[in-house]
Amino acid sequence: MDSGRTEVFIGYRVHHSTALGPTKGGLRYDAEVNLGEVTALAMLMSWKCALMGLPYGGAKGGVRCAPRTMSAREREHLTRRYTAEIILMIGPDLDIPAPDLGTDEQVMAWMMDTYSMTQGKSVPGVVTGKPLIVGGSAGRREATGRGIVYVLYQAAKSLGQELRGKRVVVQGFGNVGSVAARMLWRDGCIVAGVADFRGGIWNPHGIDIRQLEVHVAETGSVAGFPGTDAVTNAELLEQPCDILVPAAVGSVIHERNAERVRAQIVAEAANGPTTPEADAILRDRGVTVIPDILCNAGGVVVSYFEWVQGLQYYFWKESEITSRLQELMARAFTRVWNAAQKNGVDLRTAALMEGVRRVADAHVVRGLYP
Ligand code: NAD
């Protein structure tokens, strides 16, 4: 640490399945990181990659730490040490980490550099979500947020509704939440509530997201944005709205608050924001839940594009990436929507059926060896 003290951190990297290809999944820095959660998230990545038709199995990593209290130098030390510890587990054709909660482009650059130094050459394909200058992809940072909005367009269309004019609440204003909020606001939705780790803000008539971005850049949080009322994170989830986008941490919608969620659509931007008990309550109440493995898959889709570009050393234009992302998200949504109708199940079950089936098919055709 900067103080000269040595601190021990606990970290994990879990590979869940290699049936469809090398593993892929984010790396999170968070105080709640534990082996059970990382393992569950790795499994979700397997179903997500399979559902999206990507040639990957699922993985996930995490280090239990409080990134917001650490200096850049401390985060760099932590990242390089973690990378060195898992170096035999990662590689462009083995396992490819990406950013997640509490990690960003800079963390990916440090990981890529640490790995490359041990190989004696630059290996851009070992991580995705890198800065552009070292082989990142145009549109990767915005990909997850964009994907959520594309899926919401499809959902509204399938429900015979218009997205424009809908009242939206977004929990989390990081990489994912801020991009989704900005796009929905730009496309004519009323973004009435936003929250981050310090708390939430609420204005039923809508929040100017461009000005909110300036406020966040200056103060580090959405809290205290002029013209809004302060609400807690718990209160924010229960505000009257059409669309709720939980884009922060897991298990925020649970059996104690699911009855009070007033949105008609819950777009799961975060991984696992709804507990199974809450999921059943929302389903019984007729709320359309767009499951995480579909809703937030835009990130891994553009990560896939980044990996392909890195392997070929040939980089695409942002417009090309965005239109391919839109096509893949729309196609996946339609597949899941149709499967749900056909089998008489909700969207989560349909998405899981599709993802699990593809992994199972790959296992069957490959056979069991040794
Ligand atoms: P981030 O670190 O950039 O942003 C997280 C946001 O959530 C911040 O605004 C933070 O203040 C807020 N937050 C953190 N803890 C909170 C808490 N306890 N209560 C309320 N707000 C809290 O992370 P991100 O990359 O935007 O990821 C957000 C979620 O989306 C995570 O669940 C992640 O697994 C999921 N996800 C991210 C990607 C991606 O491409 N980054 C892809 C798929 C899924």
C-alpha cells in the first residue's frame, strides 16, 4: 500500500465451462466478492455466451477490496499481483478477462501489460475492454448500455408499446448505468430517478442526463444534483416508473421489496439483480423481466468483436460495431421472446433453456474424454 504497509487481498478466477471455446468473463473489485458469487457469475457467463452464439465458455474473477478507497498506484499493484497469480489460467485462447464492477479500461491495460511482459511480446487478445490505443475496440465502453437500450426497444415493440415517453429509473451510474440512462434520455424517455453507491436522486419530470454527467465528473456522485429530491437506493427501486434498470450490484430486488416494485418492465443490467424469490413475485404480478444473460450481453458481444479484431490486427469502425451489436441483440431477443411464447415460460426461463441447450449440445457432440 502507499503507506508502505503490506496488505493481503483474497481473489478468485473461476472457469465454468469450456465446451464452446475458451472462457470469458469479467473481473470485479468489490468488498462483497466471495467464491460462491464468482462461481455463480461464471456459470451465468456460460449461458450468456451460448445464448448469444459466441464461441466462449463462462468465467469470472474477483478481488475482495474497496476500490474507491484505494489510490491508482495501489489498484495497479493489486491488479498486477492478481494477474501474476492467475497467469497460467488466462490467455487469448484460454480465458479472456474483461471489466466489471469496480474495474475499468485502465485495469485491463495493466492486466494486458503484466501478461505481455511474461510472454516477451504484446498480447492484446488476453483481455477485452482495453483502451483503444493498446488494441481496444471502438464502442466497447458503451456496449453494455447500448445493448440494454436495443433490447428495451425490442421489448416495447413486442408488448405493442413505444419506448419514447416511458418513465425510467436507473440504479447505478457507472459504465453500464450511465450509458443506458444517457441513451434512453436522448431517445425521449423520462429518466426520473438515478442512484449510485452514495444514494439516489428523484425528479418525476425527468433529469437532464448530460448535466448529471457534468455533476458526477465534478463531485464523484449523482447525490446532490440540483433540482432533484434525495432518495435512498431502497426507495429508488420502489418509485413509480415504467422501466426499472438495476445497473449496480446483485440481489437488490428481493422477496421483501418485489411487491413494491412498480415498474412494468425490469431490465436486468446488473448480473443477478433479482433473487429467485423476487423473480417469482414479479412474474405473478405480470412484470416483464428481461433477464441479465440477455439484457446485459452487449458487453460480451463487443468484447468478442474486440478479441476478433485483436487476433486479426484489423480494426473496425464504430458504426460497423454498433450495427452488428444491434443485429445480434435484436436477434437474441426475438429468439428468446419466441421461445417464451412457444413454451409458455417467462423470458428468463426461455433464455436459460436456449443457453443451457447449446452448451449441452456441444458436450454431446464432443463426447466425454478421457
Ligand atoms: P461500475 O463500477 O462502472 O459502476 C457501478 C455503479 O454502481 C456505480 O455508479 C456505483 O456507484 C454503483 N454502486 C456500487 N455499489 C452500489 C450499491 N451497493 N448500491 C447502489 N449503487 C452501487 O460497474 P459497471 O461496469 O457499470 O457494472 C454494473 C453492473 O453491470 C454489474 O453488476 C456488472 O456485473 C454488470 N455488467 C457490466 C458489464 C460491463 O460491460 N461493464 C457487462 C455486463 C454486466
